Amino acid sequence: MTGDPAGKTVTVVGGGVAGLAAGCALAEAGYRVQLLERRPYVGGRASSYEHPGTGEVIDNCQHILLGCCTNLIDLYKRIGSEGEIFWSSTIHFIEPGGRQSTLQPSSLPAPLHTSSSFLGAKCFTLSDKITIARGIEGFLRHTPPDSEENFAQWLARHRQTPRTIQRFWYPVLASALNEDPEYISVRYAAKVFREAFLYSAEAGKMGIPLVPLSELYGKAVPYIESRGGSVHLRASVEAVQQVNGRWILTAGEQQFESDAVVLALPFEALAKLMPALPCNEASRDLSENLEQFGHSPITSVHLWFDRQITDLTHAALLDTTIQWLYNKSKLQGQVTSDGGHAIELVISASKALVRMERQQIIDLALKELQEFFPVVREAKLIKAAVTKEVRATYSIRPMLDSIRPGSQSPWPGIYLAGDWIATGWPSTMESGVRSGYMAAEAVANAFGHAASFVVPDLPPSGLMRLFP
Ligand SMILES: Cc1cc2nc3c(=O)[nH]c(=O)nc-3n(C[C@H](O)[C@H](O)[C@H](O)COP(=O)(O)OP(=O)(O)OC[C@H]3O[C@@H](n4cnc5c(N)ncnc54)[C@H](O)[C@@H]3O)c2cc1C
């Protein structure tokens, strides 16, 4: 970093991972940061809270990262949360009846590192393995550019069977991208698959937080404050004005003045704020583009049993509605005061469940869980909670990249962040942090300071160096 940011104030609107990343980077670089968050806590879509029905602190949903999330990992290191991630290189696939198959890396060079466990996986027949290998070959050489083709069409073109889609591609990619294949851009399916399975064992390892999400991200608050910044909760920005070259933001009774602003909001919150911002040709284009984004839901089912139902920390459950299991008590090392062992089930792209009643979802989850873990039949369910996040992520559909804006906004001195801007990543925490770092770089550059916050991707390893 060159130049002197002293004396410059930057207001960051939104305390999700994007806003926290921007705020931390700018505070570290010497800017006076004031971060405004509408809710009483930070973390945005990646947060935890005390669930009113059960009295337990739950994550709004289990959040997972991969070793390739270089910027997210950088944020954890910056704020001192890196020790609170459990890293695992194994994925357990469990079939109804309980048979397990495990995918894990060996010492073979990438992209062959998971091949021996894949060949030994009992959940795929020989014919499945040949079919899946034909699909993988389609992603091996390059990440295709964004096109009109959707991932379902790509799967059909690569002659994937309903069974390989249901048992392999859906648990792996539809879960990671939180969408049905019909609405997924092939470019992003390829990107995630290459990072998770082909580039290296390091890039593909799975990270699971060991503490509730608000604890993980809450450390960003003292980080900003100890560098001269301030964090204002319950501060919902309603008006934005420019006076004598400075920006004045109004949140309820309070006003915040600054030299630059980072709007780190989800696309729908930015759309809501647009009427409060100056109107120009570029802002009209942005408004039109914002209307083209759409959401995809995620549902999670939190169950507390009177006993441990599995020793596994996490597993993909095949041929079910409930797709992924996380053993929260094992991960977080806690049993509740009433003796409950917590399990969380995560259902991505859960459009059908959004319309179902809470009890119907719990009954379905228990019925399906019994097929994998017979002990559930004898176990007593102490309590349960269902969280439906209808606006969990944006749909990463074909050609969305053509309308994702960069950090520059239609208004000089205001910068955009949020997982939906043009980061090259789908709707993830990594995309949020990247967008925050990108916006922080844009702010610093506008003030004539050469700053670099975005962390490069992990390089491909082994034979994948031939197909970067
Ligand atoms: C159920 C669920 C499961 C997910 N699972 C994963 C996962 O496993 N892995 C992964 O990487 N990602 C996952 N995601 C996606 C991930 O949570 C998001 O991509 C990421 O958190 C987005 O961060 P953000 O800062 O861009 O937006 P947000 O988190 O939405 O933050 C925006 C913030 O702005 C605030 N705000 C809005 N309007 C105003 C206003 N007017 N004034 C002030 N503040 C305002 C909001 O309250 C919010 O805190 C999941 C998301 C959900 C909901």
C-alpha cells in the first residue's frame, strides 16, 4: 500500500461477509471505517441466532467452504477465526440401508487424486463410473465460457443417466450451487467441479465451522473498532445524498458523513435503496439488471436426539429429500443442557419444501433419516427446528455474468460489493469476501493509493497444470 489514507472516512453499508471484508481491509489500510448494519448482529446470510422455539443457538444454515476459498480463508486469518474451521478431505456418500462409500484423495497427482476411492465407491455401479468419467472428461481440459446452455442440457449432451445425476452430480454440484441443473450456468458447474475435484486435494478439502457463524464473523467487529473504525447495528440506511463532494447517509435518526461509500448489500436490498440514490443513465441500467436476478431457497432441519445417531461429522445422503447431514454436536463438541445431540440436515434448492408445513418437514426428515441410521427409530427426538431461507442465494443461471456489475457504481465515490457482483464466483461466502476486497481496492485506488487485497486462486497441481 502506498500513499496516506489518513483522514479519509469510508462508510460500509451491510455487515454481511462482503461488508465485513471491505471494512476489515480498509481499516487495516488506515481508513476510518463506519460500518452500518440493519440487523442487531453481523454476518448477514451467514449468521447464527437463538432460535425462539428451542432456546438453542443455531446457524441460519450450515455453511461450508472449500480449500480453494482463498479470500474467505484470508479473512478468517485476518480476524483470527482460522482455527475455528474443521477441515476434512473425505466425503461420505450413504445409501438408504446404510452402506457407505467414501471419496478421499490419495497420493496420486491431480486430477487422479480421488480416482482410487471413486473406483472403489460401492454407491456407483461400473456402468455409473464409466458414465461419470465421461462427464468428468468434459470438464477436464477447460472451464467453458458462459453460454445459453444450462447444466441439465450439458449433462444430457454428455449422456449422463438419471441415476448418475441423482447420485453424483446433484449431491455434488446442485448442492454447492444451490440450484436445479436446469438453472445452472455450465461455466459455474465446471468452475466448482474443477476446484473441488480436479485441481488439487488442497483446493477440494471441505471446511466446516466449529463455532456458530455469528461467533466466527463477530470477530470482525473488534478488528474494525481496534483500528479506529465503528460498527453501528440496527442502522438501516434509508437515504443517500451527496453534499459538497461528501456522501451523507441517513439511518433512522442518525446521519453518517464520509468521503466514500461501499454498498455491500444483496441485490434486492440495493434495488430497494435505488429510489433513494441519484438517478442517471447508468443507474437506470443497473436497476433493469437487478430485476433479472432471482433467488433460490435452502431449508435446514435441526434435530436434537437423546443420543448420538452417527459418528460421522458430515455425509451426503443419497436418493433422498434430505441431502446433507452435519453432526453439529460432534463438530461443536456440545450436548445441550437437556442432553440433546444436534444434527442438521441441509436441503438445497428446496423449492418443494418452502410450501410445506414445519411438522410435515420434520416428519419427512425423521422418516428418511431412519433409512440411513436405524438407531433413529429408538432415539428420542428432544426438539426440532426448521429454517427456510427463501432468499438464500441468487440463481447462477446461464449468461448471468453479462449483467453482474463490477465494484464501480453509477455514482462517483460509491462502490458496490456483495456476493452477486462480478467476482467470477457463484453465490458463496468466498464471492462475498472477494467482492468486499475488490471494493476496498477500488476505494483505495480512487484516493490514489495502490492497494491489493484480493488473494489469488490456488494454482492447479499435478497434471492439472496442463489444463489451468
Ligand atoms: C441458508 C443458506 C445457506 C448457505 N450455504 C452456504 C455455504 O454452505 N457456503 C457458502 O459459501 N455460502 C453459503 N450461502 C451463501 C452465503 O451465505 C452468501 O453468499 C454470503 O453470506 C453473502 O454475503 P453478502 O455480504 O454478500 O450478503 P448478505 O449476507 O446478505 O449481507 C448483506 C447485509 O446487508 C444488510 N442490509 C440490507 N439492507 C440494509 C440497509 N438498508 N442498511 C444497512 N444494512 C442493510 C443485511 O441485513 C445483511 O446483513 C448460504 C446462504 C444461505 C442463506
